[in-house]
Amino acid sequence: LLESLGAIILATRFCPRFGFWPGVWFSVFHSVSAFCNAGFSVFSNSFESFTGDVLVNTVLIFLIILGGLGFLVLYESGEKISSSVRGRTLRISLHTRIVLTVTLLLIFGGFVLFLFLEWNGALAAFAPGQKITAALFQVVTARTAGFNTIAVNSLGSGTVFLLILLMFIGASPGSTGGGVKTSTLGIVMAFLKSKISARESVSLFRRTLPMELIMKAFSLIFLAMAVIVMASFVILVNQPEFSMKEVFFEVVSAFGTVGLSLGITPRLSPFSKTVIILTMYIGRIGPLTLLYAFSRRKAFGKY
């Protein structure tokens, strides 16, 4: 339903520009690609030709966010809205609260930082309204979608690092996106807050988090960083002509199943491409899932 609605709205822009049937095809393809956080585009420059188009940008942003929230969050949010309309009270789960809160913080915080870093940089040639649209779009799409309305190569090193952080965190559990997930970040931040406050238990939204959940969150982040570091190291050794920034960005993008690149993808050797493929696979199924698949079912020895 969401993809169909997105395609219908996009068709109002694409059909007059490309013709009816090509416009319909482009609308359907990009609507599905956006909601599924795939980032594939049939346009050679992604959406750089639509930087100032508010309608196209808004539709894609909403599709990417809704696809990245996760189906459980979408279902509970729909139930909450439906209950409110009927005058009933529905308590949403802790999972949905964490996902919505962290997602909003990442989008807003990333947007402000991106705008500050690139106002006189990559966004210098745009009008103020276009700058705001482009900054918001690029922050949202870096979460795991992979579209772009401005050339990624034109971004400064600080902004590239910001995108790396967003790609590493990624979307939410049960969604169409990758990364270590927003809920993992929320749990880790809650743990750090409890330590700073000198509390023995870890709580979030007046709910105590079990230690097993916190251990899983830290394990996931550690494993993700280990995969990224090893993949980056192997590619740098194999192809020393690339800079560390280019390779690190490429690997994190692969792990988060984002698809953004600083332009080195076509120049990767078959071996480096294989490393990227494996990184994408691990990032999609999750390093913790992979670890469980190959770990012992029972502990060896009791000490």
C-alpha cells in the first residue's frame, strides 16, 4: 500500500517529464527501491536532477523512513492512531518507543550537523530552500537507502564521517534496512546514562532492561566494528592506491547495505569486490546471527 501510494504521487512528476509509460515505470521502480531501502536508481546520477523538487524529495524521504522503522513499529503506530481516533488509550511497546525516539534524534541531529558543515561547501551553489531539502534527504538516505541528490564526492571529510556514523547505525529491527539498528544504539546509550548516574540497573522509559539484552547490544556493536575493520584492512592491503577514507566509507556502506560510494566501486578488484559482497551479506543477516549460527549450543566447561 505504501509503495503504491508513493508510486502514484511520484508519477505526477515523472509522467509529464518522461512520458506516461516510462514515467509509470520510473515511479514504481523508485517507490519500491525507496521503501525497501535498496537505493537502486535507473537514473545515471541517482536523484541529483531533482535536488530542488520538494515533492519527489518528500515522497522518497517518507518511504525510506517508513521502510526503515520496521513492520512492528508501523503496525503499532497504526493501532495507536486508530485508537486515538476512537477515543481509546493504547500503550505502545518499549521497542516502538526506542525506535521512534532514536530515529527522530538521528534525523534531526544529522540534519543540523550536515547543514552546518556543508552550508558553504557542497550546498553553496543551492538556494536556502534547496539546501534544507538536500541536507534532510542526504541524512535520511544515508541511514540505509543509498540515494543521493548531491555528489557524495563533493562532501567534506567531516560530513563523510557523519554519513559513516549514520550508515553504521542504520535502520531498525524488522525493517528493510541494515546497520547495527537504532534499538541497539538506544540500549547502549541507556547503559552509559545509568553508569554516569551511578545506578545499578539500566532503565529506559521507566522500564528496566535485562543485562542479557545489554550484553547483546554491546556484542553486536563490537562484532560489527570487527567486521568493518577487517574488511577495510584487507582491501587497503590489496589495493593501496585507495585512501583510507574511500575504503572505510565503502565498507561501512556495504555493511549497512546502503550503497553510497565515494566513487571507487567500479575500480575494485575481483578480490575486493568479494570482500564487499561478504560484508554486505554479514551486514544484512547481522553479525550476531552469524555468530550464533556457528557457535556452540552449550557452554564448554563450568568455571
